[in-house]
Amino acid sequence: MNKTKIIATVGPSTTAKKVLMDIIANGVDIIRINMSHATHAYCKKIINELNEINQELKLHVPIMLDLAGPEVRVQKIEHDEIELLPDTMIEIYADGRIGNGESISVNHKELIEYVKFNSILKLDDGKITLQVIDKLEDYIRCKVLTGGLLKTGKSVNVPGINLHLPFLSEKDKSDILFAHKNHVDFLALSFVHDGEDILEVTDLLIDQKDDHMSVISKIECESAIEEIDEIIRLSDGVMVARGDLGVEIPLERVPGVTKMVISKCHSAGKLSIIATDLMSSMEYSMEPTRAEVSDVANAVLDGVDAIVLTGETTMGLYPVETVSMMEKIIESTEIDINYYELLDKAMRTEKQDITGALAYSVVECADRLKTRAIVIPTMTGKTVKKISRFRPSCPIIALSPHEDVLKELSMYFGVYAYPMKEVKSFDKLIETARKVMVSKVALKPFDKFIVTGGYPLGETSHTNFMKIEEL
């Protein structure tokens, strides 16, 4: 039972229900839809298929909608792609024209307004580089410095230039309302700059009386790094989106910033997620590079909650094989995680309260006794999240009667969530925990597991018991 979760972005390669089932069977824990490329009709199709899969296989796989955000993107290109050659010229408009070898259009007129002469534009996460050599009233003329194949919908970044884009577009607001109506579990916010951006979204969710959807802030620009403490405080979790981040800041800074964000999330007890180019060579190859294997392993060793597949599972030729390979890397690497170091670090920043003290004791005891699992009956998931923050070396089995809680907990490090009917007696609770352990974990004679939580269920606001069971 791997502890680091896999988030797979769906697209043409994984739209079919059969393929969705295959990637879930091979290790995917969360399904992500990128709203920069998806319609509501497409989202509805994926949501319906995932609901059917969950029902048929008795799973609780959650879904994440990733907002387009204030990002400049290339609009429709003739035949969906053009090749830009070095030293050629290209004109950029914002009038919705169909792109060709001479001109393209972007989705924000602010790009035309705020870029300057000699400004550098980076397209498709920096794979293509342009330089502004002329600026006119309704378009800019650029020289291609680094060429490449440009496709519809690819990103456009202008490092060092504030384009004054509103954080939430009308499309984003519509997507948030769609996510609320369709009971989406996680909402990822693109290009968060500061805490005000997050509050704009949470206010909208409050207006809809939505206390279910978790908010994940994406770190993609330099201002977000400066405001990282406030962003983490106001979010349920943070995703380091290394593609756009590597365009906004020097590439050599990305690894250090990534580790810093992971560390701060761990100290704050918030979700940490890493995205972009983890297994990108497997879009066209059956094998990852050694560097990619090391990249995934490093994220796991740092103790992240989840890692994201993007192009590998949207457009890649081998989505199922990619997921299977990532699962193998995670399984092998988790043996080498320094669990005691992560436990000690979390304890040094833990509040001095009953739940925190008991959660620490549970994880320390589980690590020392090498227990097979920690079983936690829960109504809200709070104790489970606390235990997960302490990064135990064994799986965390969360039991809850609430579907929303089961889906939310599926994102957290080490947590495997299963349904449980509400019980009234302590003996019945322990009996239920033992039955789940026997059915879900391959127990051997004298194997131990720990049951912890707050009792009576639904009446106690903190963790108040720990019981060690032996088969």
C-alpha cells in the first residue's frame, strides 16, 4: 500500500471509461481535469464515468478541477499546430483569429497592452522563445529566438512583466459554480499571487455554502514565493507547478523552491503536491529516463502527499504503463524514507494539545513496534490528517460513514479510506477495525495494529484513546 498518492490528469488518452479503470487499478488515487482545455460537457462525462467506477468497484476516488486562472494562452491554430522556425517573424493579436504561420491570437488583450519593446515571451513552458521587436496598437511583432512546434492552448509567459490580469475570469467563476454543483472534491487555483486571490475563491464557495471542496493553491510565479506563508495558511494544500514556475523564475531556483514549499507545508500540516515533467519522456516511450526516476524518488523522499501526471496521461501513448511505472518507483523509494526525521520535524511544530500529543505517540509507537497499520474511525477526518502529518511508516486506515470525508482523505499521505457504519459501543468499534484489517491488509499471526481516535464517535472533539491490537 503506497503512501505517496498519484494524481492523473485526464485527456484524449484516458477519456474512455475502460482506460480510467485501468489507470485507477494501476495506482491512480485522484483524477484531475485541466479546465484550460476542458468543457463542462467533457467534465460531466468524466465525473459520471468516475462515479460509475467508484460504485462498481466500491472505491472513493476523488476528482480535482484545475482552474485556467489568469494565464495567457494561444488560441485556436489552423490544424492545431504550426512550426515556428528560428529567426522568422510572428505577429501576435488578441482578436480571436485562427493562427497560422504568420500570426496567432492569445486570449488576453493585456498582453498586447503591457509588453514592451525587447520583452521576451516564453511559450509552452519555455520551449519556444520570442522577442518583441515592434509594438503596434492591436498587435505585436516578434522574432523567434528558439523555435518549436506550437499547439493550440499552449501557455504564454512574459517574465518580469505584470500583465494586470484579474485573478478570476468569468470562465473561472463559471467553472467554480460547475464544480460546486457537481460536488467536485478539490479545486486547484492557477497563478495564485497572494492570500487575497485565495480569499476571492473561498468567499465564492462560502456564498454557495460549500464547505466540502478543498482549495489547492498552485505556486507558479515569483510573487507567490514571497507570499508563501500566507498562501499556505489560507489553503488546504499547495501544488508546486514547476512548468510555469520554471518560466517565471530561473530554472536553477526551482528545485530549492520546491523543497522549501514541501517543508513549509509539512510544518503547517497542509497538503504538498508536485507537478510537471515527472515522467514526460513516457509520453512517447515505454521507459522513463534515469533522471525522471530520480525526480519522482526525490519527491517521495521529501515526504510529499501527492505527485501529478499531466501530459503523460492526457496525450501520452502509454498512460497505463506510466502510472504502473510511477507506482513501482514510489513503492521502492518509500522503503528509504527517513520516517523518524519527518516525525521529529512535525512534532517540533505541533500545537501543545491532547490530539497532537496522542497523535505523535501513536505514530512513534507504530514505528517502534513496526505495526501493520494505524486504524482511525473518524467523522470529520481531523485526526487522520494529524496522523498523516506525522508520516508513519505504516498505512493509515481511515474509517468513516461519510463519503465526502473518505474522498477528501484519499489525497493525504499514507491514508486509505473505507466506509464504516456508525457504531455506538467501543467493543463494536474495535471489532469493526479488526475486520477491516483482516480484509484489507494481509495479516500474519502476531501482527500488530493500532486503533486510535475520539470516542464516543461524533461527540468527542479530540483524539482520546489508543489501543494496540495483536492478531
